[in-house]
Amino acid sequence: MIDKSLRWVDDRLGVAKGGRTFLDKIFPDHWSFMLGEIALYSFVVLLATGVFLTLYYVPSAKEVIYHGSYLPLRGQRVSEAYASTIGLSFDVKSGLLMRQAHHWAADIFLGSIAVHMARVFFTGAFRKPRELNWVVGVSMLLLGILNGFLGYSLPDDLVSGTGIRIAYSILESIPIVGSYIAFFLFGGNYPGNGIIIPRFFIIHVLIIPAIIVGLLAAHLGLLVKQKHTQFPGKGRTEHNVVGSPMFPTFMAKTTGFMFMTTATIFLLAGFAQINPIWQFGPYQPYQISYAVQPDWYMGWLDGALRIMPSWEFVGWGHTWPLEVFLPAVLFPGIVFNLFFAWPFLEAKLTKDRAYHNLLDRPRDRPKRTAAGASVFMLLFMVFCASSTDVLANFFNVPLQSVLITFRIIVIVLPILTFFVTYQICKELQGYEAAGKRKHPVVVTLTPEGEYRTTEMAPHPGDGHEEIEPIPVPTFINLVPPELATGSGVRRVMR
Amino acid sequence: MRRLLRARLLVPAGVAAGVAAAGLLTFTPAAQAGTAPSGSSSSASSLHASTASASVAPTTSGAAGSASAKAAGINPVTLPSSYIAPGEALFAANCASCHGTDAVGTSRAPNLQGLGAGTIDFWVSTGRMPLADPTEQAVRKPPRFNALQTLEIAAYVQSFTPGVGVPIYHVNLSQANLAQGQSLFTLNCAACHTITGAGDALADGAFAPSLHVATPTQIIEAIRTGPGNMPHFSAGNITNAQARDIVAYVHEVIQHPTNRGGFGLGGNGPVAEGFVALLIGVGGLLLVAFWIGERA
């Protein structure tokens, strides 16, 4: 029956060959190859919950009187966007769960991209021939951050409204073209006659998701086409891939992982409150709350803005607001250009233009590892700087001291990190058994009073082991003979 | 009868009997009424209790109270003159070393005359006074005096300038408009205390304290007197009715937020949320990957 219908499809579409390739794709089994999947599945959750939210959210800045069930807002003049988001949170069945799942999924989406990117970077998986896929990935990160900011702004509450105000000022700070860009996006001076909400909405739900879906398809397509990288090990060469096939082993694994990701997101959505906009109130341009932070993935920009000294000069008939332009435009610009250019930059510096399918151990590339750790430390410190006020309040120290401390450590710590990481890598290289458990040594006392030591075998799991062969289910009878090894672990030539 | 005996420890018998008979004062821990400064008073008086009910304090009529204030539910409290004598004793023992005899101030601490009983009540009932180090911003701590003692000190300081300054208010929130309070709070308070009232660090080592434990009486006293770095808002800025709405919003919404979405994460916003997302969300999923993937 299945056979017949598949044959019917294949007779008309000729998909068997491609499908075969896809089902036979080999995935390395190491856990660090599954990080990108967290991002993939949280993106699926984002799409699904996002569709639910659009059914109730009204992208309009038109003022209405709130009449919903949250008492402290009743009778207030709020925007339709805000009123409908409050309605989603209080009056739509499971609306708040969906809103919170969407928000947690966004935080996890970007978090897992960062972790995935770190894995790819530190193991050198971005090298030839995979530079393009790295560029695609960095583009998705950039778009993801941007879309996160836009989505965060849509409820039109006091906190996110402040964020839009900051974004406007950042646009304005770009020399010469800044005010034109800001006017173009907002349709005039801030807050721009209420057109910013519908504009952000359409960019958030249509334009950027469509681009991300396209890039995602390219990302995965390139992954299948170029095949996976793998860690070096017994039987693994530059010319093969060792791991489990897409079907059935990896399919089962990844489906389980999808459920775990979805479950984690919805557990958080059910138990941990995120962005309670009813406690913030509607946005009015003349009102502000102290201690406003953006979501974590924007934190590094906010932190850079906070610790920047107020450098500004007037010349050629213009005010040059460097205290905004440098940290909020130039700094992220440099960071992302560095991300985009890294594979090419590294190839140029190392003059290494060979194909690489085997991954590096981070310690074997001390300069790259040190550079990565240094940039990571810089970004992490700038990220921490976005909570200067929280830190000052928590540790009961003056805000200025925290600010000045951060100005110093964002410069000193990355430099220090570079040299320390470099040294650690070098030391690890010199020690062959680094990262492995020591063999147990048994000491025995002979009747003559002599002590003898006997070294035991390594712990199971310490050495490299091949995976036990798993019989392929009998209903898959389409396996071409040259691939049918009868084992769950397959090795294919590139 | 027991109440009467308790009161007698502190105030002249006749006065105590009169107050007790009127059923006006109910202070709980018996011994603390008598023991002076060292007793750490855990009890807030009914004036500082969570709900401002009508059975509160000394006479709520009054000298400073106008009709509009009463209509707004903010009623000035007139302290009985019998409080003045014990208040003087407490003041001499605990306050005069800095604020001087007759509360006229010294080089170390300001003149208190003319500030009104409300100012004294705020500083003493929040535990900010007595203060160990006058160069630092006073912090809220368990008050050294119990409710009655606080009122007595306030009555003593007020007695130098009767009718002048900010009185102690009794706030009746039954007529309050929460929506109005929300809007006014956002406009006037959130810029320092934050929109969730959690408080935060400000410039020059100053900070805006959390509003999560302030009583209605303390909130209105803070609004009207502007303690420390806080600006004071007179009836010209914020009418009595508006002040009542703000007090109601802080007391009923800020202090009891609707955490419909689960754990409130301390009202700290994206900082706490980011930690949860990265540590529990991404961190948990990394463990899952570690679990289902190969480790060698």
C-alpha cells in the first residue's frame, strides 16, 4: 500500500532519487551537532504561536478607551495595539500562554543561535567549503535580533515604547543621512502619527520571517549538499562522514528533540511570566519608567550606549552625536562585519585554502580560540553593562562607580582573555591526555612488603567507540545494495 | 482592662484611660509600649496596617484638614495633647543628640520645627530615623519605636508649631480610582521608582527605594513631604483625590501585582527574563542534546 502510493508519486514527480539522498543523509552523533536544531524548532514554535497572535492582535496606534477585564487600566486611553495585547493576555483563551510561549521562544531562538554559532566558530566548521553557510547563518542571527526588537515593540507598552524612542535616536545619529532614514521609517518626526506600529507589524510578521524562511532553506540545503563536518576520530577522514542516517535513527532523535524544545518553551510559558505589559501601562511619549532594559539579545547594544562617555561635537553646521553613533551604529556594525568576514579573514591570515571536513579541537587553533573568546568576553561584558542600574542597586554601590568600572573592564578584560585563552590552549596542547579521565591505578602490597602499581583499562566511554550496529527495519527495501551495510551506522563517500 | 494597664506604663493614667475608653488605640505587643528605644517594634499600628480602615487612630478631624481632603478620603489625624509629654522624653533620649533640644537642629541634623507630624511619622515609622551615618541615604529598616511611640514623638515635634507642616494622614481608599492612579503613577513616580515600583539606583549614589512594603500612610506622607532626594508634591501639584488614587495604585496594584503569567521574576523585567531564557531554556535544552547525543 505504502509502496504503491510512493511509486505513484515517484512515477509522476521522480522524487525517489532525491528522497533517497535525503533519507540517507548521515548525521554525526556528537551532541554538539544538535544545537542548531534548538533554533530550528524554536523558530517553528515562533511561527505557530505567531500565527495565533495575529488572529487577535490589532496593529494600530489609534486611541481607544480600554474596557477589558484588567481593572487598573479600565477607562484609560490606550492604543488599539496595546488594548488588543492586553485582551490577548486577559480575555482570549490561552492567549497569554501563546504570548508568553512566543516571547520565550524568541529568547531561546536567539540564545541557541548564539550557542550554535560558538560551536561552529570554535571548531572551525566555517572553513572552506562552508563559508557561504556561515554567512547565511550570521544573516539569520542579524535578522532574528532585528525581528525580536520589532516584536518586542508591537504591544506599544511603556517599556517597549521607550525602546522605539531609542531606536529613532540611533537612526538619527547616523551622520548626514540619519534624519532622512529616521523620517523615512517613521513617516516624520517622532512618534510619527502612529504609523510606526503597522509598519513594524508588517516587517515583523511578513518581511523578515519570509527572508528567514528562505535563508533557513538555504542553510539546510547547503548542509545536505555539502554534508556534515565531523570531529576527527577512528575511521573518520576528510572524505567520509560517520554517523546515523536521517531515517530512521536521526529522524527519531530529532523528532524527540523537537518535542523537548517545544515542551521547554511551553513549560516556561506556563510557569514563568514574561513581559507583563499590563504592569507597565500604555506608552505615552511624555512618560518614562526608570530602569528599562531591552530583551537579552539587544542588551549588548543597550550596554554599549550606557557606558559610552558623552562625546559630541558641533562642526560644519551639524551636531555630531558620537555618544550615540559610536556605540549604537559603528560598534554593532564592526561586530557584524567581523562575523560576516571571519572565514575569509582567517583564510587570508592562515593562507589555508584547503577543503576541511574534519573539525578542529579548539585548543589546536589557539589564536582563533583566543580571538573568539576575546570577542565573546567583550560582548558579554557590554551585555552585562546593560544592567548597570540593577547591579548598582543590588550591590548598593553608586551608579557612577559601576559605569566607570565597566568602561575599564570592557577594554581590559577582552585583551586579558585573549592572552589567557591562548596560554591555556598552548598548555593543553602539551598535555596529551587533557580532558580525559585518568586510568585508575591499583596499588598492591606483596607478602614481601613490596608495593606494586597496576594500571587499569580506561573507563568505558573514555576512548572512542564505534556505535553498535542497529538493524535497518525490513520495510525499507529500497536501499541500494552499495549502501546496504545492514548497520545503523553508515559511512558514505563524499 | 489589659489594654488599660499596658497604656498606663507609659502615659498618665487619666489620659490612658480616656484614650483606651474611646477605643481608639490598639497596639499589640504589650511590653514594647513600655520599653523604650531598644525594643524592636515589629508591630505597625493600625495606622500603618495594610488596609486603611476607619477604626484607625486618634481623632480624624481637624485642624489642618479641609473639607476637600476629607472628601478625597485623606483625613489629617490630630494627635492628643497627652502624647506630647512622653514624646518629649523619647525625643530627648533618641533624637536630641543630633536634632538638638526643642528639635531646632544642630550642625549635624536639620531643624524639625514646622515640618509637621507627618514628616516625623514617615522617617521614624519606616525605621530611617534614628540614622547611624548622616552622610548616606537613609534606608528602610525595622523601626526602633512602636506605633504609639512614633506618634508620641510626632506629637511632640508638632507641638512647637501647631497646625504647621504636613500632618499625619489617614487614607481611605474606598473611593479611589485605580486607572487614574496608574496614569498618575506613571507620570510622576515611575521615572525613579520604576514602573513596577521595585526601585533602582539613581545618580550620585542615591537610589529610589522599593515601594513594595510602604503603607498607605507612609506613601501619602512621602508624596506630601518629599523625603530625602524625592521631590515633594503639594496639593497644588497633586490634589488630595489624585494622591489617594496614587496611594491606591501603589497599595493595591504595585504591592499586589497581577502575575497572571506565572512566577513574577521579581518585577525586574528583561534582566531576570534573559537569565531564565538562557540558563533554564537554552541551558536545559543543551542538557537534552547532551543526553540524546554522543559524548565522545
